Amino acid sequence: MMLKMDGQGAMFEQLARALKREILGGGFAPASQLPATRTLAAALGISRNTVLGAYELLCAEQLAVAHPGSGTRVAGVATTRRRKDARSAMGAQSRYSARTRKLSPFTMPGVRVGPRYNLQYGDPLVRHQLSAAWRRKLLAAAARAEAGYPHAAGSYPLRCAIVNYLLRRRGVSCTPDDVIIVGGTQQALTIVARAVLDEGQSAVIEDPHYELVQHALLAHGARLIRVRVDSDGMRTSELPARAPRLIYVTPSHQFPSGSILSLDRRIELLKYATTHGCWVFDDDYDGEFHYDSRPLPALRSLDVGERVIHTSSFSKTLFPGLRLGYIVAPPALRDDLVMAKALDDLGCSSIEQAALAAFLESRQYEKHLRKSLAELRGRRQALLDGLARHLGDHIEVAPSMGGMHLVVWFRRLSYPNLKRLVARAGERGLGLYPIHPYYQVAPPRPGLMVGFASLSPEQLDAATALLAACLKEVIGREAVLN
């Protein structure tokens, strides 16, 4: 008999769980005798007291019965013999699950120990001073936050603080009743999809696109229409003649290309949405970070037809682990979105909401943004200088005056050698991230998304030097092969 311990908790608990799996899986017949405690202890190299403790747990769960003088026997329980391939053989239990099984694996980096120089595009700048300030707000909030269930739409003080902030910084005029607090932009998208989209209805996304948007909408059952992006953002002239139900855009800083939706196209998009009765999901994920001028007003500020669903989160401006964001809902959708939010999780944590409200009300948030912007501007310039110094005419940097990453296109590099470059860089402690997975069709030449928020200027210079060295090795290898 092979018993596999799971390594969790005390040894007698692990043994009890292993025996339980055997009993329920049909490894022991009902009323059969379990091994003698001394025999099992010797076979497993553990103490007899450990085996006794495991048997006592099984008896307490009524899976075994102790018979003084004759040992412990399995209770008369019904068992199911499980096939080794039971999980893989299990069919999808819903249409939603069937769709999620067809989704491609995420290419976005996950939580893991990164390389020494990680040019990861999703990492925000997290200042040390922010951690101390946030801890103080959180401790104070824990003492005063409501202990009961939060309101599904979010705490009123936080919604008021967001209203005041949006008017000052993003040109959006709204009321606290228009604001819904959510667990980040991803949750905002899922509840918006529930409120406005039925399975089989169409939704427009940008090409290139944010990967998790595509996954969320496909999982929901939407039929996706991709509209190309150029240096002026989404090509609104290519919107479909048959209107979709939802249009997803990142107008302030298109992800991943970095372009900004021009004023003419913003107006054209809003006219299209009003004329055709469709909704526009405005993902303002890092609209605060612009380096040449004040950020453009949000798309919602131009929306006289009340078709824009303005969304943003604090993942990029504070830290991703906060998991708080907001929707500014059009009046016609507000009640539907609040109900969808309530059914999803009953509302976000009261303590974090109270802390964030205090952070916004005290203007510490805007002070933090100013300092972050200054630091990011320096890091961005260090990256540009390093790329120019070390890579020269091997690359072309796409114009972008916002966000926390740049797009770098290689002038003379094949896709097979891009793969070799990424692998070689990884071996030498440099994290590189290609951009082509975010396109429906790979661009003619390969490129990288190069994040600069999480590395110091000195580290960025070292990273670009290392990138140049790796590129030289790959190009040299290509010359030898040719």
C-alpha cells in the first residue's frame, strides 16, 4: 500500500488524510481491517503514536471504527473508485467553463521571482514613502470602518472623494451616485459585460489589445471584432457598420502601443456610440502619467450622449495588491451595475475603502502622484538614453509620452532570433517581453514592451547595455548561420 503525504500540518493529520483518500477511493473495502498500528508505523518510519492519532481522527470522522482487542476497521461507507484521469476526463460543466478551456494561456507575467533586470511592463512604481503613509491610513481606518457589510456601490466618503478628484484631474463631472467601487478594472469589465452583453452579441476591442480584456469577453460569450490602432489610437473609421453592444478602448494611453486617441477620433467614437446606441468602456488605466503636458481630459468629459462607462483603478498609481478601482456609470446603467456588483461579492472591503478615502481627501494621493511622475520621468529618460547609447540604429522607439513602458521595434531581427534573444537574455538575468502576442496578426518586424517603472536609472542603463550584448550575440550567431 502506497500512502502519499501532502506535507501540510502535523504528520498524524497527513496520515489521516492519506488513509481517508484510500478509504473513499475504494482502496479499503468496507468493514476491512486497517493495518496494525505497529506494522504501519514501522513501514512508514514514523512513531506508533502518530498512527494512533491518525486512526483516532478517522474514527472521529466516522470513517473507521475501533474494536478493542481486534484493531481498527473501516466503517461501512460507500466508496467510489476514482479513475486516475478523472479530472482530465471531466467535461466542462457549463458553457462558460467550455469557453474558458479554449482560451490561450496568459502571456502577462505572473507573481514570481523575477530576473535581476526585469523590464516588465506591468510593474508600477511603488515608492517606499507610500508604504509608510498607507500603513498609517490603514490602521486609522481599521478603528473607524463599519463592521457590517459594505454598500455594494462602495462607501459614500470614498465615492465623494473620487468625484472631487475626477473633476480636478480628469475633467469628469459626476455625482457620488454615479460612482461604483469595484475590485479593479478587471471586475469592472466583467460586471459591465453581465449588464450589457448577452452571449453571441458583439464587442469591439483594439488591435493590439489588452490580453485579459479579450479573455474576459470571450469567456462571457461575446463575439469579438478587432479594430486596428495607429499613432492616433483606434481607427474609428473602421468601426463596423453593424454596431456592437460594447466598445472597449484605452484612449489616454493605448495598451500596448502607447498611442493616444486623437480629439477628432474621440468625437467620432462618441457620435458613433450615440447614433448606434452602443456603450463605450473607457479604461483609463494610467491616464495620470503623461510627461510632456497635463493629461488629456478623460473621454467621459466629452460624452453628452451618456454612453461612456469610465473606469480606472489604483493598481498603477498606488500598488496592484490594493485591488480597488471605480466605475463612473451612465445613469441608464447604474442600477444594473450595482446589482451585478452586489451579486458578485456584496462589496469591497470597508477598511481599505475608508483608508483610500482618507488618502484622497487629505490630498496625499495627489502629492504622491506628483512625486511619482517626477521619478518616472527620470527613469523614462534614463531608459531612452540607455537605448540610444547601447543599441543605436538597431532599434526604433515608438513615440509615446505617457504610461510606464515604451515599445521598441527592431530594425533587423527575425522572429526566430527574437525568441533566441529573449531566451539568451533570460539566462543572463534580463527579463524581456515581446509585443506581438497582443496582435491578431504579428507585425512585420518584432518588438518589445520595455517597462521602466520598477528599475532605477542606474539599473536601466545596465539593463540596456545587457540587452545590446545579448542582441550582438544573437546577430553574430545569425551571421554564422547564414
